[in-house]
Amino acid sequence: MPAASLSEIKSRIGEEVGVSSSILVGQARIEAFADATEDRQFIHVDPPAAAQTVFGGTIAHGFLSLSLLSRMGAEAMLLPEGMAMAVNYGLDRVRFLAPVRAGKRVRGRFVLDSVEEKAPGQLLMRHSVTVEIEGEDKPALSAVWLALIVI
């Protein structure tokens, strides 16, 4: 996580603050997620059956793509110097826009929307995030993500 002064972070409101590296969404990751969530719908875990669908093969769970925001944000979000911890505060909006086919790579693009003091030593940071799919025009998802920062 890139560290910056609070004044520098606030000066970046409305701007793209980072893009994560790409993450491979392979079949093994999809199956591990299916096991963890007990969501074993065939379009995720049965390649021959999924090949017969409009998707032409297995696809990642939307929530798998969403869960990768934690890893992406760790690389791309600007966070204040001296931060003690960052806590996931939730999502205001999520839209799953396109399927992520097994074997594709995804990356997150982060725009800082706002920084608000919730309490002394606590900042609420709001980011608009787009998860892009390598080689695809349409993103996997868009979300407004909230992080509570404790200084």
C-alpha cells in the first residue's frame, strides 16, 4: 500500500490513485472458492457442462472477483502515513457486469471519491473500483468500496 500524507491523499480526491497488478483467475482458484463458499454451481466447477453454455466454459463466481479487491487494494490504494490498520467498512454499490472466464487475469482500477473523518483518528475512505478483465472491453464489476482507516 503506497503511503502518503493526509493532505496529499485529500488532494487526489476525484482522481485515479492506483491500478493493481493482474491476478490469474484459474480453475483451481475457482474450485477453491466454490469449496469455501459451498457454491458449486456447474458453470463454475464442471468444465464439460459449462462448455455447453453461452459462456463456453467455466466462469468465476462474481463474489470471487469481488473478494480479490482486498489484494488489489493492498497494492493500489493510497493510505495515510502512520496508519495502524485498515478495516473493510463495506460496499455502497456493486454491479457484476461481465463474467470472468477461467484462465483470465483481472486487475483493479481505483478512484478516490472521498475522505471523511468519522471520529478522532478514524478516516472513512470511499473508492470507486473497476475490475478489468485482460483482453475484454467490458469490466467484470464496478463497486463503491469503503475502508475505515485507523491512525
